[in-house]
Amino acid sequence: MYKATTILLLSIAMTIFLCCTSCNEHKTTSAIDDWENMSNKDDGDDNTDSSDSTDLDTKSHFNIRGIVARWSDVSNPAKIDYIQIAKDNGINTFSIHNADRNSLVWQNFAEKCEEANIDIEYQEHMLAYVLPRDLFAEHPEYFRMNKNGVRVNDANGCPSSKGALAEIHRNAIEIARNYEPTNNRYYFWLDDGGDICYCDECENYNASDQALIFENEIINALKEINPDALLAHLCYHNTVDAPSIIKPSEDIFLEFAPFTRSWNAPLSQTWVKASGSSLSHGDYLKALKDNLKIFPTETAQVLEYWMDVSLFSGWDPGNLVKIPWDNSIFLDDINTYASLGIKNITCYTAYVGPDYVNKFGDISFLEEYGQGLLNYKSK
Ligand SMILES: [Zn+2]
């Protein structure tokens, strides 16, 4: 009897101990710890992706949770420590403008990103670099014809020019060798706001078709140096409409950037049209759906502006404006994107740097952004 009682008491004590340990773990483990420790868990949840339980991202709907920033925004960790913010909140991709990539400080930054499993990529308007403007004197036929029938070198080029495509092919390889992303995702966007070619051979191509002719050439070039390369087709400005004739190479992914939407209302309010915009939220969503009929959904990506201080400040760093961040709008938007199958989201944080911290202090939107994407569950 004594022995049985002792065993019973020991058993109860062990149960209480185990329970307390478990409760303790539960109480002290944050969502962030859950994310960081995910590789040690095998909790048999209902995740349908059984491919690799060690993948930190298997629990998040969103594979890419990125930001697009300037080097001056991210290079002063004493003021704003982007790497720590990313680690704490599940942000896993940085696109960085204007870093001196030969500097020690950059190399140190890149190493820390690698240790934190943060990918580095380079999102940029590139046509002027792969088709240098100074070729115009010798080869005006490489460049676009304006609506008056005159060749001009103000932007982009003539995608029907074999010579232009050869030049673009050669230069894309050269540039890609110097700007190697860690996630195989390359960006050679058309010139920002640039018009297209109206020559006889191009007249049936819309802007997205013309972009795709360049992009199909560029992805072929990139494959010569990186068989895993993927290339963005930026759906933005005059390329919002889906291509009508040209088909994308299978390794071109859609990048949807709703530049003139309103950030004061979610995209799900389809009737909203921002002041000065020709497109309502409904128009943008229709364009996204149309594009997703042509580009793969799995690799498609959204480039948003919820945290783009440069946009809200009119690109004047001397007149920084507090961003109109509204977490409920952001969460509604990512639900809209997820409902269309989007799994990759990145957002400008240009001008969210040391000066922004000095002026406004609060940068908790970066945490809400990362956590919102990390913890998103489809409704
Ligand atoms: Zn043309």
C-alpha cells in the first residue's frame, strides 16, 4: 500500500512538473521564438506542406517577406537595426539600393544577413544600363520611335531591333555578374515612367509585350551564368495591363506594384480610386488577375508601398512625412493578395532610416509588417 501510494504521489508530482514545464514554455515562448525554433518542432499540425519540416518558412503562407530600402536607411544599426528587426519579425529578404559593395561595412552587413538567413537582392530600373543611351549616335535604330515617328533615346528602346537585343543580352550578363542576388531573383525593370516604341514593327505590342521581349532576352542571358535565375516582369505604370501577344519565359515572374492605389483604404474596397489615379482598386485587382492568367502564380510577387516614406514625402528627404500606416488595412490587403494565391510580398521602406527615427521615433510598423506576413493564416 505504502509502495503504491508512493508511486501514485511520484506520478502526480511528475505530471505536475511536466505540466508546469510545458505551461512555462508556453508562457515564455513568443511567436518570434516559435518561428526561430520551428526547425526543432514536429507538432503534427495541419500544414499541408510536408516537404521539409526543417524549413523555417513552412508555416508562413508568405515565402518572401521583404523590404526594399536604400543603403543609407539600413547602414546605421545604432539608430535603426534592420537586421535585428528582420530577425525578430520574420522579414527574410532585403533589396538594397546604392551600397558600395566593395566596402568592408557592406561585406559585414551581407555576412550578418547571411547568418540571419536574410536574402539580398537588387530591385532597380535597368533598361538605361543594359541599353546605354550613348549608343544612340551610332545606332538610333536600337531606340524607341516616338508617336511623331522620330527615334529618341529618352527611355527604353525598340524591342524589334535585333541589335538592341544583342546589346541588352551582353550587358545583362555583365551587370548580373556584379549584382548577384542570394535568392536567384533578378530585376531589370524598364526605365521608370518611360514610354514605349511606336515603330511599325512594334505597333501591335502593348507596353507589357515590349517589356517581355526585353525580359525574354535578359532571362536567356542570365541563364548562361545562373541556371536557377528568375527575372521580374514589373506590372506597374504603363505595364499594368497584361501582355497581349508575347508569352513570358517560364522563369519570368510577375511583380505587381500598385503605385497609384490609395493606402487609406484596403484594396478590397474596390470602388476606391486615389486622387489623381486613373485606376480604382477594382481596376488594379482585375489587372492582377489578368496577369496571373499569363504568369505563374507560385512565383508571383507583390511590391507594395505601405511603408514607402519616399513616396509619401514626395521623394524629398528634407521633408520626411509620417507614413499613413494602418495595420488593419495592411492585414486586409495581404488577405486579398493571399486569396489570389500570392505568396511573395515585398515593400518599400525607402527613407525609413536614421532621419525618420530622429524625427518620428516610432517604427513599430516594421514589426507589424513582419509579424503580419509571418503569422498570416488564410481566412
Ligand atoms: Zn520598335
